[in-house]
Amino acid sequence: QVQLQESGPGLVKPSETLSLTCTVSGGSISTYSWTWIRQPPGKGLEWIGYIYYTGSTNYNPSLKSRVTMSLDTSKNQFSLKLSSVTAADTALYYCAREAAVFDYWGHGTLVTVSS
Amino acid sequence: EIVLTQSPATLSLSPGERATLSCRASQSVSSYLVWYQQKPGQAPRPLIYDASNRATGIPARFSGSGSGTDFTLTISSLEPEDFAVYYCQQRSNWPRTFGQGTKLEIK
């Protein structure tokens, strides 16, 4: 059974960079697309982007200028960096696997942007 | 970007009743439409993919239909555990987009 677990700081200051890591267990990261999705408190879902196992990426145009994704196949992990954060970036951040659908998700990690 | 509009925003029904949820796309997504269920404190889980195919382990009371721009998720007879928020998502184009959700609540 594939499992995903997000990790990273729960509090980030405005204008700084949000950094999260997703650790995948029970399966190899060397296939499929690995995705970040966020959900502001009480609101809907926003696709941030994906990184393919080859390292190619595709980001949401609304966030593209601030997003960087990477992966570490030796650790079976992939990561998200979101720069110049504001309060609007406060959300529950999920990592997920896309195999036609987002079939496996982490539990999500809440990131609050506040000074 | 393809905009998905779900209706109604909230649906109040009783266990045993039939639920019909709609999702309309701003342009054709062919059959590349997915439905998710999200319960409080949990990640979404896929129910229906490619408009009408049940995901692994999903009960037969859940069904999906539609193509192009108009899609429907039907729950034939509501069980207590079905009260949740439902999202549609298109996988036809980039960026992937979600509808705003329909909250299915107990009447």
C-alpha cells in the first residue's frame, strides 16, 4: 500500500519561502507524477503542480513564478518550494500521486503564513 | 484554464434518498472528469474516474454520467457515511482544476 507523508514547518513568515517534503513509502517514486495540492481553510482544492519521475515539471500558471519542485529518488521523496509567501498562501498542503486520478494522498500539513 | 462549476452548493437529504450532484465545465473535457469525496479531517478520495468508472473499492450506489461539459454524480440511496463534500476535477487540460464543491448534509 502506497503511503505519502508531508513534512515541513507549520509557520512561515510573510515574504519568506515555504518548503515542504513528501516522503513516499510502499512504492517507488520512479514512476507516475507526484503532485502538490492545497486547500485554504474551509475552502476548495487548488492544484499547485507536479513533478514527473523523470524530473520534468508542470506548474499552475497562477503560481508558476513562485513554485519550484524537485525529487530525490534515493530517498523516495519529492519537495515543494513556494517563495514570497503571503497570508493568501495559508492552507492545508497535500502531496498526492497522479495515475489518471489523484489516487494516493498524504494526510496534509497545515502551513500558516504569519509574522 | 477550465472552470468547473458545481451545483448545488449544499444539498440537504435524508438517508435512503437519492442524491444528484452536477458539475459543468467551461469548455469540453471529453470524459476526463473525476469525482472525489472529502470527509472532515481527511484527504479527498476518488470515487469516479473518466466520468463513469468507479474507482477501486467504491460501492455500486455511486455512479457517474456525462461527457463534454455536463456531468452528474448520483448516489442511489444515501448511507450515513455518504454525507461529505464532493468535488469534481478535470484531467483533460493543464492546469488541473477542481470545482468548488457540493456539501451533502443530513436533512
